[in-house]
Amino acid sequence: MKIRKKEYSNSNLIGRNVEALRKQQGIKQKDFISKMQLYGLDINPTSYSKLEGQVRLANDKEIYVISKILGVKIEELFNGADIFYNQK
């Protein structure tokens, strides 16, 4: 399994969780992208990598499809996000 070469950025709140959940389920990035494409999302490996690396925003369709593929509630993708906004 590859290790991330670059540090995470801060353009979205879900990238780290998506990457962790995908890896926990043993899904390769290329296979995950293929599944997203089957849902009708036009996404390429570079764009997806930037989503996981929090370099670009994740849109609502992507968040919905990602949660469906991973079999988790959308809220789970945002676990830990409250630390960025000091919410309780």
C-alpha cells in the first residue's frame, strides 16, 4: 500500500476519512474511482487523489456517492471535522 507523499491540505473536511475508510476496506484507489464512475461521476485519478489529499473541494454528488460505495453514513465522512470549527 502506497504512503501519501504530500501533506494533507485543507480544502475539504472529508479527504482523510475517505482515504482511511477506503484503505480499511481494502479497496484500491483505481477500483474506487471505477466504482465512482459507475455512479456517473466523471472523475480521474488525479482529481480523486486531490480529493483524498484535501487539495480540492468535494462536491455534494461526490460525497453522496463516496458514502454509498463505502457503505457509511455521510456523517461518518466528517468524523473529526468539528475540531476545525471549535464546535462541541
